[in-house]
Amino acid sequence: MGTVPAPYTSQRCPVPECGHVSNANRPRQSTFRCERCGYEGNADTVGAMNILRAGLARIACSPV
């Protein structure tokens, strides 16, 4: 099982029903604002949420 690659994780909306990925979701270095659903947050926090979600999905789908 490998690591979750960090690039672009802070461009993906962490709202499960949305998940929109766009460069425009990062209007500033530390700011995230989804252009589709309007979710706002810190870009580093958003990236961490997406990495955590992807990591948990990998664990859930890996053979025991």
C-alpha cells in the first residue's frame, strides 16, 4: 500500500456530494473556496481532509 500523493489535494472540494476539482478553488495560497458549491476553508486543512479520505479509502479497499 503506497502513500497518497499530495499534489492537487487542496484543489478538490472536500464536500462528499461535490468533489469539484479546479485551480480556481484556490484564489489565494491559504484560501480554499469551491467555485461550484461555495464551501470555504483553509487550503492546507482541505488538502489534509482529502488526503485522509483517500488514505482511509485505500485501507478499506486493501486485502486483509
